[in-house]
Amino acid sequence: MRTLHVGPDEILVAAKVAVSGELSTSETISVINHAETAIRAVMAKKCLVYLEPDIFRPELVDMPELGQPQAPGHHS
């Protein structure tokens, strides 16, 4: 996830959201909408939210250079 202040009261939020490849289109949309609602609920300022769904790939979980979180218990 990336954030950028684009004005004194405005923040841009951009993120890839890993979803199961087994989800239907409507289920994927629901996941994205839920994530957007959760982001907006914690933002004090006006925010522009851009979320890109992506198929979850376990082999990328431990690749911080791609902005992915590290696996729990892993220390660099």
C-alpha cells in the first residue's frame, strides 16, 4: 500500500489487494469494496482510494521490495 498527501486535506491511497483466484467476480468486488470502506473508516482526511485486485501468490509473501508484508515470525 502506498499513500501520498496530494493536498492539505487530501490523501491518495493505492494498494494491491491479494484475493483468492477461486473467488467469483462479484465476490472479488465485495472484497475490494470492504477494503475501501475499512480504509475510509480510519482516514481523518478526505482520501482518494485506488485498489487493484490481484491473485494471491504465496511465493510473493516474503518479498518486501514488492511492498508485500513479510510472513509472520520472519525477521530480516
